[in-house]
Amino acid sequence: MTTETTPVDISTGITLTDGAAAKVAALLAQEGRDDLYLRVAVQPGGCSGLRYQLYFDDRNQDGDIFRSFGSVRVAVDKMSDPYLMGATIDFVDTIEKQGFTIDNPNAQGSCACGDSFN
């Protein structure tokens, strides 16, 4: 008797909301270069042990994982990808706050300033 299991795809990596993708596209248009993409990385540091980095990049690293959201390309290095599985990047623009936010189901805790997680 054989039993087959069907893999369940819980997450395909990070997600950019439409608002975040539009903001990134606008920022890229201001740069005037079509060879840049958004790099999202997790680095050691911050009060809680890990911190996010978001920046424009034109370099490819060995093992980069690319995802497209409309005209926006996002790169995640192979070491950061497991930490970002299921994370959603949004852009908020309210009277209280403006900037990119990351909702990460893998983060077990964060510091008071919200700049780092564990």
C-alpha cells in the first residue's frame, strides 16, 4: 500500500502589496535607471538580533531569488529568503507614519523601535 502526500505551498516568499510596488516603481523612475531592482535582505544587528535592509541594487549575487510584482523586480539572497517566507511588504502614507512596513510571520518578537526582529 502506498500513500501519496501532496505538498502544500504555504508561502512562495515575500509579497509586495500594490501600494508598495507602486511606490518602488515611482522611486525607480526617479532614479532614471532601468537596471535597478529592490533588494530585500536580513542582516545581523539591531536590538532583537536581525534587521531588514531594503535598497536598490544592480548587482547579482550567487543564489539570488528574483520575484516580479508588475514592473518591479525584487531580489532576495539565498540566506535571507527563509527569514522572509510569507512576509508582506507594504507602503503606508498616513499623518502618523510614512514608509515601508514589513509584516513577517517568521518574526517571533521585535524591539520597541520596530527596526529589528528575532
